[in-house]
Amino acid sequence: MFPLHDKIVAITGASGGIGEATARLLARRGAAVVLAARRGERIDAIARDMREEGGRAATCVVDVTKAEDLRRLVSRTVDRYGRIDVLVNNAGVAPISPLAALDTEGWSAMIDVNLRGMLNGVAAALPVFREQGSGHLVSIVSVAGLTVSPSMAVYAATKNAVRTVHEGLRTESTDGVVRTTAISPGYVRTDLADSMADPHIREQTRKNMDAMGIPPEAVARAVAFAIEQPDDVEIGEITVRPTVQA
């Protein structure tokens, strides 16, 4: 018996990196997965590949900054599979720069995607979780919020805000209906650096990822671990970083 054979999971930011790796791993372990991202052709190709391997996978084009898109994701998941057990909030951007650069557009993008996108997911999924009598919210956060480095103040602030929302939701959900898990990766080999406008920061981030980054599958395993726990066990937070990262 696959450990996740009865789980229905929707994942944002599933067109690559941690989101794609998580979708593939959960499907291999028996879950039915709905991949969500802005790049429709990309998630369709991933889902086809997953189905060819025997997995259950569907797709939904989603911009997490739009509340109606998250509502459509939850609705499509329920319509196709009868329920939604887990929402993985993975979509994120990191146009980081020193505060003195005054990149207000980048600040807004991080607030809109990293924080507002997660809140849109909460607003869409929470009523369904309550109606079902169970549900699990998983958000990919970052170690950037644990130790704030130069150029990462706003990015870290959005990730810490997500942590705060998670803790608030946890304290409001001690009836056992809703579980929450925040997962904080360190350097992971993904394309997150592509969203960094500053060429020097982008290049340094890529070098760090190449030198010490762990594969996205490492984070996917942490997601699976949290989801696989019995209903009376909540894994509140997990930090996953390279052993060589300071």
C-alpha cells in the first residue's frame, strides 16, 4: 500500500523546482496531484509525464496573486477528485536587493506572490477544509527569515509573515480539523535566481546554489513526511538546508 494513496494534493508553483519535485514524489507515493502554475504548457507536460509513469495528475493554470484563481484551483481539485486534503503553497519570487536600491516594484511583487498568494490559498482552502472536517496547509517558507542577510530584508519579511499566519492558523485550529506545516529550505538548486533583477546578486545566488545547493527532491521528501503523519500529529515547521550551509 502506498503511504499517500488516499491523499488529494494541490500544489502551486508546480512548473519547476520544489513544486515539480513535490508533485512527482507525492504521485509516486500514491497521491492524486493537481499541479498549478502560470505556465500552462509546462505543467501539462509534467502531468502527462506523471500519468505515463502511472501517477494521478491534473493541472490548473493559476496566478496566485489572483484570489479567484486559487478558488478555481480548489474547486477544480474537489470536482475532479471529490475533496482536497492538502494545499501546498509553493509559488514564490525573490527579486531581492538592498533596501537602499528602493526597488518598490520588487517589494510589491514579493508581498503579492509570497504573502498575498499564500493568504489567497488560505481563503480558498480553509472553508473547504472546515466543511470536509480535515485539511492540511503546507507552505514553503525560507531560512532567509531565520537569519536576515543583506539584500533580503523584504523577502525575509514576507516569509516571516507567512510563518506568523501559519502559527495563527494553528492556534485557531486546535480542534484538529486543520493542520499546518511551514517548511524552510536553505540553498536549493532551483530557478529562483531568475526572478532576481540585480545581476550581481543573481550571479552570486546561482554560484551559491551550484556550490552547495541540495536538490529540490530533498524538500519534497520533507513535504511528504509532514503529510504522511496520522491526523493527530502536526509537524509545525521543518528546516531543510545543505549540511555545508552556515
